[in-house]
Amino acid sequence: MLPHALERVPDWAAAWRRSGRLVLLLDFDGTLAPIVPHPDDAAIPPATRAALERLRSFAGVEAAVVSGRGLADVRLRAGIPGVAYAGNHGMEMQGAGFERVHPQAAAARPLLEAVARRIEPELAAVPGAFLEDKELTLSVHFRRAPAEREPEVRRIVAAAVAGVGGVKVTEGKMVLEVRPRVEWDKGKAVLFLLDQLRPPAGTPVLYLGDDRTDEDAFRALRQRGGGGEGVLVAEEPPADTAASSRLRGPEEVGVLFAELADARRATA
């Protein structure tokens, strides 16, 4: 069983005090914001936002939001000023002094358009399922569809990408994603962001995420070493997770921010 992240707060606060820096890398859906039936309704709870603002008021705290959503979408919904954003699993990123769109992902846009044209008319027959076009990726949501229609959704997506060599299908929580077949994921995005932020050795770097796509970031931090850790936001962690600790759900994310702030103030 993974230790609860609140048990790690004293160690993280001590490392923050020694290094002078704390880096927070934050997934959005299922982490900062609870999972909701429709992605347009996702929002950061006021208590979580207030705790994050308090934590960021301390010197040396830097943050980035790393999401599967499109960059413009996650910037709008997170609405956290002064942080870096990585959208579409890091295929598009923006922060102080840098802006990057993965060139191969951008070049694959015509392929995604062709796949979308195949999916949409078929998916229209499945109540509650819908296609979200995020420019660099496509998401097929079926959380609100009848459970017995899930195999049909999967067949529709598989048929749409069949023979399209430049894309691949990945899975999230009740969503199938069609992505360009490029060597890029949240793990590589996190390493790119850390190259921009340049935290000194020993800085606690915490990546909070809830989904299987976040495991790429957990693994990247574990391999990088030097104070990076994954915090899984899940009631029941999978046995093969690369995270080092966990929170039970998004409602505990704000609690972690508050506990970090309290611990830092106590050692100031």
C-alpha cells in the first residue's frame, strides 16, 4: 500500500526549506478538479484554489498544469495566473519565456480530421457518447453512455483509425484518445518543463495525477531522481503504479496544499 501523501509533508517541507524551491506539477481533471459527467463542467473547488493560492504566496514555489485537455481549454478552466501550462499531454506548452507545439503533432492534423469525419456519424447513434476535437488530439467520451454500448464505442474508434498509420489510440477514464503517433507523453513534457524551471538539486518536485497517462510522468520523475515524486490521486491505486504516495481523491489535493503551507510556515 502506498503511503498517504500527508505523511510525506514534513520531508517535503524540510527539502523545500533547504533548497529554497518547491515545484508542483498538476494534472487537471481528476486531480485539481473532480471528474464530472461532462468535461465542460469541470472546475477547481474553491477550497482547493484558495489553498493553492496560499501555498504559492511563499517564495520559491513554482507550478505547472499538465493536462490532456487542449492548451487554451485548460488555461481557461484552471485560471491560475503565473504558472506554465502543458496541454494535449504536453504536445503544446506555454510558460514564462517559452512556447512550444510539437511539430510532428501539428503536422498530423489532417489525419485527425479524417479520423474525426469517420467517428462522428457513427458515434451519433450512441446516446451520451461524443467526440471532442482538441486540435492535436481527439477524445471520445462515453462516461454518459449506457454501459452496454461501450464495446460499440470501442469498435467505432478502432474502425476509424484502421489503416491510418500516423495515429494511435490510448485510454483514460471513460475516454478513448486518438493521438498522433509521436514519441511524446506527459513524462517527456515534465522533463521539458523542469529544463525550463531549473530547480536546484534536492528541490521537492511533486507531480499529482489520477490517470494512467500520468504514470508516464511518475516514471519520468522516478528515473530522473533528485527529489521528484509522483502522487497518485486515487481511492484504489493499481499495483503497478510508479507513484511514491497517494491521495484518496481530488478533495484531498487542497488539504495537501494547506498542509504544505502550514509546515513551511512552521519551519520559517
